[in-house]
Amino acid sequence: MSITPFHCHHPLEFVLLQEHADAINALLLSGTTYVTGIRNNETGEVRFHAWKSEWEESTLGWWNVGNMGCDCNRHLIFYDYTEESYNDDVSCDGERYTLVGVWFPDGGDIRDLLELNE
């Protein structure tokens, strides 16, 4: 199994994903059900998180307008739920963090992320 970086809506995102293909593949091989990439829009840094929960039909809504669509929860994920993440006061406006990718162990991914970041 191997991911291939896909076309994103911004050339910088494509370059970042190419640079992190090995990290994404390692997470996919760790027994995860999917991997997300979240960008801190203030710094441009992208971090990846492995998920054990199943991706279901409702998961897309969870990332779009549900709990994972707001900055306060994406902030916790970005900092991997460390003490640092709980000390910051982050609003839920959805402008500080962007979901730049979702990858699956079968090689699939979510290509059109505009819907997830509206």
C-alpha cells in the first residue's frame, strides 16, 4: 500500500503532501482506519493524525460541520492532545486550521477538500 499525493486546491499543499508521503504511509501501516492532515494556517505547518474509528457516511459531516469542523477541536488534534493544546484559548471560527487531506489504507483518499473546509 502506498499513497500518491493528489492535486489540492493550492500548489503549496501539493508540495507539502509530497514531502510527507512516507509519514502518511507509515501511519497507514500502523493499523489505522484513516489518516488526516491538518494545516495550521498561521504557520503553514501540516501535521498528520492516525484514526482508529471507522470512516462512515456521517464522518464527512463530522469533519465539515460537526465537532471536527471547528478550530478548537482541530487544535487539539494538531497538538496531539498534549498539555500545550489545552492551555491555548482557540475559538471555533474554522479559520485557524484547514484539513488538507484524508487517506485510507486501501489507497483511497478524499480529493475535493473544499467541502470539508467551508
